[in-house]
Amino acid sequence: MTQVCRLTRAGGVVQVQDLGRKQSMHHGVTESGAADRHAFFWANRLLQQPYDTAMLEITVGDVVFDILHDVRVALTGADLNATLNGMPVDGWQSYNLRRGDTLEFGFPRVGLRAYLAFAGELDWPQSYGSRSWVEKEQLPETPVLKPGGGVSFTSIQPHALQTAVPQRFVPNYTEPLTLDILLGYQSHLFPAETIDAFFESEFEVQPASSRMGYQLAGPKVTHDIEQLYSEGIAYGAVQVPPDGNPVVLLNDRQTMGGYPKLGCISQRSGAALSQRLPGAKVRFRRRGYDELVRDWGGVLQFFQGVY
Amino acid sequence: MRSVPDIAPVSVDTWLLTWSLDEGALPDAQLVALIGDLASRLRRQFGAAIVNTVPAYCSVMVQIDILSIDWGRVETAIRSWLSEIDLESDLVSRHHQIPVCYDPELGLDMHEFSTLKKLSPGEVASIHSQLTYTVFAVGFLPGFAYLGHVDERLSAPRRASFRATVPAGSVAIADRQTAIYPSASPGGWQIIGRAPQLPAPGDFNAGDTLEFVPIDRTEFDRLAGVVSE
């Protein structure tokens, strides 16, 4: 076990994340996991390591790491004005860092969450098969990474050639976003006019958005569906409280809830949404189950495959 | 056998099984025992291919690993269990006995609550602890079990003002439901007592049964590990 870096400043949020907890939700413990799985998968791909290897999710930025051991890293996701020893570094690439280097993240230029992966296995306790950390739960077995705290790894891989993600797979987090939704849950209880209006409307991301859920505002999504018995909430569920403002529930969502839901947005759409800042504009597009399964199954197969 | 659930996908890897209840009916203890048992059977039988299950009231959400299993196999297993299961003898659930102290110093709303219900604190404690409850769902907080149904004499709406911090272990009532707060949290339920031992996230499963065992303050302090001066 080797201490590879130390967090020396954390103005924004730094969390250990992987693909989230398994078989935890029936205990009321949320799924959690990396908010942007597209960026997460690519960071591990750049380091030729298993697609679910835990890494650091850096939200907003204003974060400094002192590098204590030679290590290979990959940087994907948001552009948080990262610098290495004061020189700007581009994202969606791997880098060979040396003992004594300083890796710094400024404030967001494009996107909200950056992913910093290390070539090695994080020495970090697990809960429900995951190293992910959820602020509101404070499970005793999952510690918090605080300023002054070190990050240790086992089986650190040596330096290797720099790799980069092909440009066509690098998303543009500033373009208008259309979210793919599979209608389900109580969508059949919403009036047809409401559903039509929903697909024609543009919504704006609200400041209260977080890893738990993205609050949207726009034309009201009206219905007179009565309060239901609470039921399990899947990733990407679009729930519509009585005020008519939809909420898209993401990784740290509550495990169950009773507000009427229209369906779920896709994993790919949720990843893109999690990079949006308040004020971003989003729309919804109806997609079928089979095409969504082909799409996401293809993504998983690609990243789970030979690395 | 009760009616077959409606089974529909809600996302690429997640299905929802929903049983319909009669208009105006309270959730059914036998149904939740069935869905709790079904969820744990799925986790046992298919292991890691079942990513998550959420049994709650009258539904079960099932999330699978789409690369390691076809939904068709899971659905076939579900349908065959449902057609074969004997509700009287096959369901597996646990029974819990939870010590609780109804001292108004710990049950922060006990005075207000008992006044509202025109009962004495002792009567509230006695009515609350004489029934066996069913775990209808686990959620809101890790290990927070929604228990029902509270005796009608104790049914009361949530507090008008939300409490910023409900102490861990608080035993509280909202409408016909009761619960134990496993950790400190904001909350609006009426607090009538406190459990000296905090439930862990994995303690309760939907379908389990539970009864409250009244204890006095001395016993509470002993179990909670409070050292007297």
C-alpha cells in the first residue's frame, strides 16, 4: 500500500466514487456511484484498467493535490481549469505524474464534475460492495476525504504512453441537452395533453440541483393524480410533485417515494445532465425500451470488454 | 392466490411489480410479507445479477445487471413462485422486539401528543406497545422502517412545524404509521418515545413484524450505556 497523493485544499467537493452500492436499497441505503458514468468509464479505459475501478469525483473544483509517488492518472469530465505545476492540462487524457508534482483544479470552465482516476486500486473501505460516499447517509464504514487526507493505492501501475479519448467521444457540456426518457411508472395516469406539452416544453436546471436530483422549472406539468403509496425509485426517474416542476432523480436519490412519476431518463442522459449547471436548458425525447437497451448494453459491453 | 401483479419496465435495467389495492384499503400485511419474501428470494437465487430490490407497500422494484441476466428468466421465476407459494406456510420473515422508553423527557412530543389525543402518556404508551406491527417498507433513511398500522386512537397528523433534528432512536407516529429514527435527522413525525438501541441499516426487511416493549428510564439508561453520575 502506497500513499500516492494528499488533498491539500478542497474548496469544492472531492468524493471517492465507483459504480455504486449493490443490494443496498431494500435497507433504505441509496445506490450512489459516479454521477457521470460516461466520463467515469473513459477515465478507466484510458488507464487500461477494469471499467468499475474507483476514482475521485471532483465537483466544482478549487482543489489541490500534492503528488507523493510516481503515478499514472487519467482526467475526464468537466474542464475545471486543471493545472499541473502551474501549467494548464487538457482533459480526456492520461498523464504520468511524478513525486513532488502539484495537480490543481480551478473553477468550472465547461461542465461541473471532473474525474481523476489513478492506475491502481484505491485502498478505501467498502460498504455494500462500493467505495462511494453519500453525504447525507454517513455510513460509519465510508470515510470522508478531507483536506490533509491522503489517498493510498495498492498495485500501482508504472508509467506508460499517454493515451487520449478520441475527439468524437468527448461530449460538449454546453450544447442544449435532450434527455431520452422511457415512459413508465404512472405515465398512463397523466392527461394526454400534459404528456404532449411535456415533450414540447423546454425546462431550465434550477440551483437546488445536486447528485440527489436535478430540479427543473418550465411550463407546469399538470395532473390530478392522488398521493400514492411509496414505491422504489429507479435511477433517472422523473417525478412530478404537486407544484408541477419535474425533478430528475439521480445517484444519491431517496430509495422510495410517493410522487407520481412519468418514467426514467437513460443512463447516458443522466450522465450528461449531471454536468449541467443551473440555468442550462433541457428538453425530453420519448424513446422505446428496445432501442435504449441496445444503446446502453452496447456501452457496457464496450467498456467491460478487453482493456 | 391473490391477483397477479402488473409487471412493467421503468428503465433499461429496472422493472416494477405492482399489486392493486381495493379503493380506500390500507396496505395489506400479508401482501407486504409476500413482496418482502419475493425480493429476498430474488437476491438469494440470482445473486449479483440482482443489483437492487425495493419492496414497499404494494410494489417491488427490481434492478438487474442486463449483461449477466435476461429479464425473461427473472420474470419466469417470479411468476412460478407466485403461482406456487403458500401464503400460510412459505413466507419467511423475522419478528423483532424493540425496547422503548415512553418517558416524556425522551418522547419529545409526548405531552403535546397525549393532550391532543385526550389520553394520558401512560395510555399512549400502553396502546402503542400492545399491537404487533408489520414493516411495510424500509427507506427515507438507512434502516428506517415504516410500521403499521397504528391503533386509530393514536392516529395523528405530522407536526405543524418540522423539527430540524429528531434525536436518533426516537419512536414516532404519523397518521396510522410508526417508526424508529435510526439516526438523527430532520423530521415531522410526533415523537412519543425513544429506543435505547439504534437499528442498523440491515436490521429490518419489508414483511418483518415488530413489537415495542416498554421500559423505564433506568432500564433505558442501562441499555443505552448511559453512566449515572
